[in-house]
Amino acid sequence: MIHTESDNKVSRFYFSVRLKFFVALMGACLWTWFSIWIAQVWMHDLSMYIGQFAAIFLIYGIAIIPGFMNSFAALSLIMDRRPPRQSLSFYPGITILIAAYNEAASIRDTLVSIDHQNYPGELQVIVINDGSRDETAAIVQALQQRFTWLTLLDLEKNAGKAHALNEGFKLVEHDLVVTIDADSYLHNIALINIVERYLLDPSNTRAVAGKILVRNSRVNLLTKTQEWDYFLGISATKRMQSLYQGTLVAQGAFSIYDRAALIEVGGWPECVGEDIVLTWALLNAGYRVGHCEDACLFTNAPTTLKVFIKQRQRWARGMMEAFIKHPSILIKPRLSTFFIYWNLLFPWLDLAFTFGFIPGLILACFGHYWIVGIMTLALLPMAFLLGLLNYSIERRMFKDLDLKVRKNFSGFFIYVIAYSFLLQPASVLGYLDEVLRTRKTWGTK
């Protein structure tokens, strides 16, 4: 329903979450209908060369479905008016878990950033040294003299991130549990912001994902490109999903959880994508997972193609693991289930891009526009609108936090033009890893 409210003589329309969902869905469907209509000639011509089924697979995978997703996201973000956070009269105690494996170069900065928080409530920080072969444990031990809230749990053998977190969880003293990566740096009010968002969100909320940004963006062109992925793509996805009551990944890099809910779902599962599988367990149990867009953590992104590809393989494999472990989530009658089905389409899109768009682009260079041609430009209007919306939203948030959007034109150019040529083939490799049941390792983040 739509109703009006008066606030200091200013009237505005209020759209319920369900109405926003309906409007975004109808708008996306209209755009998709238009895209299908203008793609008829393209579909006919391509069918003559590769058959109707293959033509549908490729055209829908590289143009029609991405267009639907972009238009739905853009319309959702236009209508997103989340309530502002408010200061609390009492800030509860929190426990921070940090799983660390060979993090001697960064663990000191991570702990210093926690100290700079000046969080008003009680604080317990547990670093779980997961069998590191460097000086991680020694550095944490030395810092215990300085930080009274710091505890070291030193595990002799490396057994993976999920195991480390579960071991640390046994020592938790507070009802709110935060996880952060060992090579990260918290913005100075990140803990206050994420706790406020968690406690002011709907009562069935059991986890809230923070915002992850790239800390080492100046290292090389790859990290410069990833800066835009985190700033625009990942942030927008979480913001949109939280609008509809179900962020699909409360990432282990920085999220807050309810201790009792973690116990209920059995803690972190022993798998590659432990954070996404845990999040889906919470959603499957009927809980809501939110997102705090102004609780910022800066993390080190992969600096080499090899590590980047392995990271995205692991993310894609984690999604497959989540479907396998929680298939019943597909029949949950809630708005967030829409995005579960949305994720089901990703293997289709990644395969179509890898084995259709990339070869089609090569053919286009030789004058054959069967797959990539003028019709693929139908994606551009909604992609441009979505990017502009994302940028304006994130820039406004940065301004509120006294942060500045760094000028990074080279990274933006690669992000727009070539990023998918790395991202989507890497995701295909992740799907293959799960299908072929290759060995699962923690590796790097």
C-alpha cells in the first residue's frame, strides 16, 4: 500500500517492501519483454547457424537475463529508502573472531584498527592462529601486553577457516559475534555502525553483513579494478538483497551474528564457502540477514591473476555447496527466495559468456556478428543506469563517513571493459571444481 507521512511539512510517499518488489519486478519484466522483441531478428539469424536451442541459450545468457537483472536492481535501488541508524542507550558486549593463517604482515594493523574503534561496550577479541608457519602467533602474543581484550588461541595444525572459527567460538563470552579477516582494517566507527544496524533492524534479524572495500588498490592494475567491483558491484548487490529481507552472503570478512542462532545452525560448516553456506542455513531457519552499508572494512584484494582466479573459483564453488546443503531453501515463501533462484541462473550466464560471448567477440573482430553485434548494445542502457545509481549512492555514503572516492580511471576502464573476461571463466572453473569434487582447501581469501 501507499500512504503519505508528514515530516517537518514535507510529504513523501512511502512504499512498502512488497510494493517495491512488485514495482521492480514489473519494470524488469517490461524491459525484458522489450529486449526479447528487439532481439527477434538476432535470434532468427543466429538460429540459422547454431540451432534454436543454442541460440536461446546464448542470447538469453549474454543479453536477456542480464538485462532483466540490471533493470530489477536499478529500479530497486531507486526506491531504496532505508531508515537511518540511531545511537543506542546501551551497547552490548561483542566478541570478534579472527581466523589467521600466515598473517604476520597484517595482523598487527588489524588489531590496531580494532583498538581505534573505541567501542562503548565490552569487547573480546580472539585470534585463532590456524597452524601458521610464520610469526603470526608471536606478534599476537606480544600485543596481548598492550590490548587487554585480546586472546590468542594457537592451533598446532592448519585445518581450515571453518574449523578455526568453530574452535574460537567455544571461547565466546558475548551474545553478539563478529568475524573479520586477519588482513583487514576497520573504519573507525565500523563496529558501532554494524551493532546499531543489527539492533535496529527487524526483530528476526540474526546476522548483518558489513561493507567490504579494497585496501591495497594502489598495488597494480588488478587491485585497482577490484576496487570498483567491491565499491559498485558487490555493494549494490548486498544493498538490494537486504532491501528485500535477505542478504545472501554475510561474508566472513566482516559480519555480525547472533550467538544463539549460530549454535542453532551448527556453527561454520566445513566447506570451501563456509560463510555463504552459514548464511543460507540462517535464511533456511527462517531468519533475516541484513546489510550495513556504512560499516566499512578495508581488506587486501588478490594481487595476482592466479590468486584472484582461485578466490573467485572458491566463491562460485561456495554457492554450489550452499545449494547442495540447503535445497529446501528454494521453497521458502519469502522475498529473499527470489534471489536464491536468481543465483541458480549464474552458471547459465557464466557458461554463455565464457563459451559464447568470448568466442563471439573474436568472430566479430573478423566481421562475423552472429553472437556479438549491434543487438548486444541492448544491455548498455540499464547497465549504465545501474552503474550511475551505484556510484551516486556509494559516493554519498563515503561523504557521510568523511571518506573520498579515489580517482582510479584505469581501474574503472578495465572494470567496465574487461573484468568479466576474468570473473566469469573463473566462476565456471569453480562450478567444475564442485562437480568433479576436487580437493577443498582454505587457501587465500
